[in-house]
Amino acid sequence: MTSGKNLVAGKWEHNSKAEQFQTVNPKTKVPITTIFQQATLDQINESVKGAYESFDLFAETSLKDRAFFLKCIQEEMLLAKPQILELYQEESALPEGRANGEFQRTIDQIQSFIELLHEGSLTQVCINTKGPDLRKMLYPIGPVVVFGASNFPLAFSTAGGDTISAFSAGCPVVLKAHPYHAGTSELVARAINKSLEKCKLPLSIFSHLGGQSHEIGRLLVSHNLIKGVGFTGSLSGGKALFDLAQKREEPIPVFAEMGSVNPIFILEDKLKTDSSLVKDLAQSVTLGTGQFCTNPGLIVVCNPMNTLDLANELSKSIEGLELPPMVHSNIQNQFDNKLEELESKGKLDTLYLSKSCSAAIGSIQATKFLKDLSLGEEVFGPFTLIVECKTNEEMLKVATLMEGQLTTSILGSISDQEISKKLLSILKSKAGRILFEGVPTGVAVTQAMQHGGPYPASTDSRFTSVGTDAIYRWLRPIVFQDCPNDLLPEILKNENLLGLKRKVDGEITSRAL
Amino acid sequence: MTSGKNLVAGKWEHNSKAEQFQTVNPKTKVPITTIFQQATLDQINESVKGAYESFDLFAETSLKDRAFFLKCIQEEMLLAKPQILELYQEESALPEGRANGEFQRTIDQIQSFIELLHEGSLTQVCINTKGPDLRKMLYPIGPVVVFGASNFPLAFSTAGGDTISAFSAGCPVVLKAHPYHAGTSELVARAINKSLEKCKLPLSIFSHLGGQSHEIGRLLVSHNLIKGVGFTGSLSGGKALFDLAQKREEPIPVFAEMGSVNPIFILEDKLKTDSSLVKDLAQSVTLGTGQFCTNPGLIVVCNPMNTLDLANELSKSIEGLELPPMVHSNIQNQFDNKLEELESKGKLDTLYLSKSCSAAIGSIQATKFLKDLSLGEEVFGPFTLIVECKTNEEMLKVATLMEGQLTTSILGSISDQEISKKLLSILKSKAGRILFEGVPTGVAVTQAMQHGGPYPASTDSRFTSVGTDAIYRWLRPIVFQDCPNDLLPEILKNENLLGLKRKVDGEITSRAL
């Protein structure tokens, strides 16, 4: 069903001399039959060149044409849904419910960009007719590289938010498939390739390259015709790509979303009174076997009277749980090693390892934690560290010393409001999203979402990788000064035939000029 | 009138042991009396610490309060206007008209941000009440460093676009004064300092540090509490700061506007028919003694029939001109050296040096130019290189090989429209602003302006350093999820007491929730 070939500037290329690799079922550890070919230097160059050569044409397609292209991707993915879901489950060992949910989320994400393109505000047209005639719009930055993410084989991979937002912007995409789910990725790549064909767009707008070596990513990010990079993954991976991109002769933006520990602050009265806390937290910590970017890895409680032994309660509630395996044995090994390291250092007050699954709960007094903040670094997987504070001041201190996060949460009762305010004032500089109820796992795909935070949560806190605003990563303003109407892009012409809402001399209007 | 002291976290500090320097009248070469003190490491640290400590409070000021602060800066600058203009002319040797014009431009720029703050759309509020209650707004990134620019002692310096846009965003500013006009800078810094006092804002929101050593800039940009940098100047200077900022433990954005050669393409029929071309171009090349970022350093003409010897005509028109000296003898020396180098290499077909001023005009055949593109690199000053093309294809080739630019111009007649279209398709990926009439010098301060282009014109083409959109460099999105109304920032509260236009569930409305 899958070929293992690379999709190079629109052509599925077989290379009998390529390095080979296979994907593995993380549960059974059995390799899946398809032999995948690692992309060669020539294939990388060919793909980027194809993306570059199709850029001008793709950049000038209408928003409607781009929306139709996305619609076709949805349709082609739905046609291949049974095969995609089957291979997804084989390659990830994630349960059917998750596979279905993530598939639907991917389709819904595409839908939100289709609607964005129909609505048209994304071009941010701004016209000034007084003085020189200035007409500003957003224009795509050029060909981009997108990396498939290990933890979301669909929603953050081949036709995930990065690719779809780049397509919506008018940027060709060279996709580096994640080797853990190369087959799922190939099936989705086929859907994109067929959609280009259906839309009569240049096939080289999308390439799909496989491989296990980091060298492929390095070559792609270093290529002088590439103008931007989308990545979701580890801090070390994202930072390496970022550094590489900044050292190029022409530095380019890298939007790396590198996860975080998403600290949850639980205030004194809340801890006393909220009876569903333990259940909610246990669920959030173990959701997706702890492999969500917004997984809460740090829970800071204000517990001067020892009202609730949260570490103990959480430990109890993870016992008996059965979790799917992590997406790859490498990730499981890293997780196990980190826990072992924490245990061997003996710096935590308690460390509880579930007997039924890989989940674990640690705890430490704030006074000790404040002396070694490295204990708060991310342990990617189903683990959380409880930091026990004796006073609000200790809690504020932990907040002050915290580094950048995707999310942070302040869970307080009405009677906790004074300290909530103080915490909030500190945390506003630390995170992209601040929650006051519920748990950070679960990221709604809407324009009001922000998924990205101060470094090291992501490399550019001014942008989001979830929600329709993700498109702004791939666009830059361009101004036409005193341009003849005939030469203007459709959306800037006097007639405004598309009836787009435009800002003209300070006023939002859809009238013609 | 000026003290030569540094303004450290709101206090004018005298340091008898500081390294000292003076400013010099570039025309008379006579040093101006004030002895300026170079900032020390302690003063740098103190300034950044002060900015950091005042950040939370400043970030939470209302838009109205920030507008009032800017209003006070305008007032204080107007009170000091006679002294500022006098010292400006002494330190720059620029004529009174330019001094007055730049002063007014600075006041007008501040006015445009005052209006922006009153209008309120800059917060980009986006609320989603379906699913989790998500309320997104833009929030300042933190304390920033701004570098005064050598070529605009007022409009791109102490209270210039970078500082004022950062203040509008709610970011404290540590300003590194340009040593060429340290006195003018100090006078403006006094106006800002007094304004903070008048507004009862923490004085440490603004520091003003002097010095001739690059080390001061390096220390500021490397400081871990600094979250962004604004710079206008040379490619080498901007790139050095950019590299430094990316190598930090926490990389930060550097918005360096590094100038460009702003190529003008003149099409065949236009060249034949436009009788005012020579005069307009000569004026643009020599404006401000060629020290504008948008100075046209490259003019590409399609001239197969030798209709017009543009190089010769321009050479004639710069003869007899008298230009003010460049802003500093260092810059003059660099200019002279670059011309000498061009001359000694003998690679140009002609190089004409004016006898009456420092202006110069070079010319070269496109075939030769295409073999050595380094000839197209910026010679900062009143110089332009004419590239003579025999065919439209040669012209398109020059365009294709061009690097990123702030502006580029396509000057064509109606009969040139076919080739204009082809050129435009290429140039859209090369510049932030494309002109079709007039000259690139002169940058209107409006929301529809874009001043910034693909690298190496600037380090981040997605942002502008002129016009009100410059504020977006200093803001990042932050989302409040399920936040109690009491804890929300004013502009996100249900009541919407300010009557701000907000995007609520996809609809723009100023109603309460």
C-alpha cells in the first residue's frame, strides 16, 4: 500500500541505492513490511529547486484557488481514511479512538483554513490614498520546510497545521517525514500530491522526503532557496535547526515549538476544596502517554497545612492505569533514563513509579526545588513533579524563576484571588496561554488560540503553531506605491471585485476605490 | 546645556572615572564642548535591571496612559525645540530646513502612535466563547534596547520610531545613544525622562547610555533581561548584533534595518519619454548627502538604442551641487575609500566624481555586471551605479540575481507594461516596497508603509520599522483561558468599558459580553 519512495518535486522516485529503513509497531516491536528509502542529496536539491520554481505561480494563486486545493486535500484524505487509520495505528500503537480523533482534528484544521481563505482578512490589506498611493498586503515568504512531529502523526505532521498554514499563505512545502510514521506520512503525501494534480497546480509545490538521518533536515534548512522552517519536537532538535538557520548567509525564521513543562499553580483554598483535582490532573498527566506538548510536567501547590498529599493521591490514581506504549522505543528509553537519573540523584522527596504503566509522580519541597531548578526541566512522557510550597511567597518565587512556557495554569478559588493576581502579573511574561480552570492538554483550533510561548517553549513567541493565526508565520508585508491598477494584485485593485474588507485611509470598507 | 552624564534607570549619573568623548561638527571639524561619559558595566546592568523591574507595571498601564506619556514627550520636546535644533545642526552640520523637517517628522511619528493608542486596534483582541473561553490580546515582550542611528539624529534615534513604538507597546527602553550626536540625544532623553516624571511612571522605564565602544551595545544585547533590539544602520553592525542575540542562551529578536541599494529599473520607453527622470534621480541620489536608507544606489536601465546616456546626464547634473558634509568624517572616509577601490579595480565602464561635492556616478554594461555582482553592493553615500542593459532579458536576469531590498522601483510607460509584469513577478520576492513612480527616498509614516525587506535589507522582513505597524515588533499574543472576569486585563473584560472593537466569535463588535 505504501511504496517507501520519496516524492521529489512532484515525482515518486525509486532509488535502489538509497539507505533503507522501516517503521516498527511500538507495541509488538514488529517491523512493518514497507522498505523506506532515505532521500539523497540530489533529491533534496531537486525538491527545493522545484518548490522555488513553483513559488511565483503559487504565490499568485487566488485565495479561492488555495481554498479549493485544501478542499481537495480533505477529500483525498477522506478517501484514504481506512488505510491511513490502519497504518497510523500500526505505526503508533495508539488506540482507534485517538487515531479517529486525530484524523478528524486534521480535517477540521484544514476546514478552518478553508474558511479563513474564503473570509480573506488574512491578507491584511491596508490602503492609503493620501500622499503617495500606498497599497499594502501580506505576501508569502517563499518555499518552506516542514518537519513531521513524532507525537502527532497526522495533526502536526504531513498535512498538519504547519503544512496547511504554509499552503494557505501560498508557500510551497518540502516535508521531512518523521521516520517513526513514514508510512502514514506517505499516505497523506499521496493525498496532497493527487490534490495538486486535481487543481492543475505545479506538482513541485509539495515534496515528501524520508530518512532517519538528521543530515536530511540539516541540508534542507541550510538550502539557500528555503525561506522558513516549521518544527514541533524537542528543545535540542528545535534549537539545532534554529542555530543552523541563523548561521546561514541569509538567516531565515525557524518556528520551532519545543514543548515545556506547563506548570500548574494550585492555590491554598482551591487545593482544600476541589474534589475533582486529582482525577483531572491524573488524566492530563497521562493523556497520550504524556506525549502532548501541553502535558503538565510541574505542579506547584500551596499546601502549608498539609491539607492534601497530592503526590500520594496522584500516585494512587495512576496505579492500575493501562497506557498505550510511547510512540517509539527511543522515546520510551529516554523517558526511562531520565526517571532513573532523577531516582539515582535522590534529590526528590518522593518518586512513585506506577506498576501497571510507565507513569510516574515525583514530589519535592519548594525550598529544595528553588536550590536546583534543573529538577524542573521537561521529562517528556507521563511524569509530573509536585513542588510543595509552605507559603505564597515560595510559590511566587518559583513563578519568578520559571522559564518560558507554552501554557501555565493558575487554579484558585475566589478566596485565593489576591495571590492569583500577584501570580498572574508574573506569569504573563512567562507563557503564551494562561489557564484558570481545567487542564492544559487539549488545544482548541480557533483564531483565539495561542500555541507558542517565550523561549525555550518556542523560538518565536510572537507566533502560534495552532489556530488560523499560524498562517502569519509564512507571510510578510509588501507595499505597492503608485502602482498602475492593471499591475496590482487582484485584492489591491480599485474595483475590489472580491468584495474583500479592506482598510482604506483608516476605515474598514469593502467598497471600490 | 548638556551634561555628558548617563541616564541610568532614571537617574543622571556623574562618573568622574568614565572614559570620555566629544562630538564634532562635521563641517568645521571643531569638537563641541560637552565631555560625554561612556557608560560603565555597572551602569549598563543597573539600567537593564531598572527596565526589568518597571516592566510589569508599564505593561499593565492602559493605552490611554501610554498615549498621555507620548503626548508629554511631544510637549517636552517642543519646549526644548530651540536647543535641540541648535545642537542638532552643530553635531550633524545638516541645514536648518532638514533639522526642522526631521524634528517635525519625529513629532508627527509620535502623534501617529498617540492616535493608534486611542484607536486601540493594536491589541488585536480576539475572543472565543464557544468551547473553552479564550481571550487573546497582544502583550509587550519585555525590556528592549534601541540604538540611535547615525543618519537620523531625531527620527530614527532617541525618541524615534523604535523607542516610541516600544513605549506604545508597553516595553521599557534602554537607549544606546549614537556617539555622533550624543548631545542631541541627551536633550531628547531629558524630554523623555521629564515626561515619565510628569506621568508618575517609574523613571527606570527609560535609560540613556553613551559611549563610543561597540562593547556597550554588545553588553546590552547580551543581557539576559533584554527581550528585543531595534537598530538602524550598517549591514555589518546589524548583523553583528543579530548574531550575538541568536547566540544568547535565550535568543531574542533583533530588528535591524540595514539599508540596501534600492534598485530602480527604468524600462525602454520610459527612458525615451520621461524628461524629468534625470533631475528626479539626481535629487534622490544626493538627498541627505546620500545617507538615506532608501537612497538609490543602483539604476538598471534598458537602453538598447542608446537613447539616453543616463550616466553622463546624471554626472552633469551633480556637477555644481553643494551638499552638506556627511554626518561624520568616518562615514566620509568609508565612502571615499569605497569609491577609490571601485576606481582602482577599474571594473566600471565610467566613474564620474563631482568636483563641487562628494557625489559620484558610475556606469557598467549589464553583461559585465552580471559577472561580478559584488559591484552592486551598497556604497553608503551620494553614489549610484547605472547598469546598462541591451535587452529586457538582461534586465530580468539582474532582477533575478538581486538580493533583498528595502525598496525597488519599476519605472515604465504604458507601452512597457508587458515587461513590467515580468519584472514585478520577480521583484515581489525581493523587496518590502515596490514603487512605480517617483523615487524611493521619502518614507511616508502611515499604517500602509512597509520599511523593511528580505535579508540583507533587514533581519526580519515580516516587520516594519516605519509606520504604526512598527509596534508589532514588540508584542506577542497571550491567551487567557476561562479567566475570572475580575482577573482579566481591562480590554478583555466582559463589560468592554472602553468600547474597543473586538473580534468575538468571528464578528467585530464593540458590545459587552
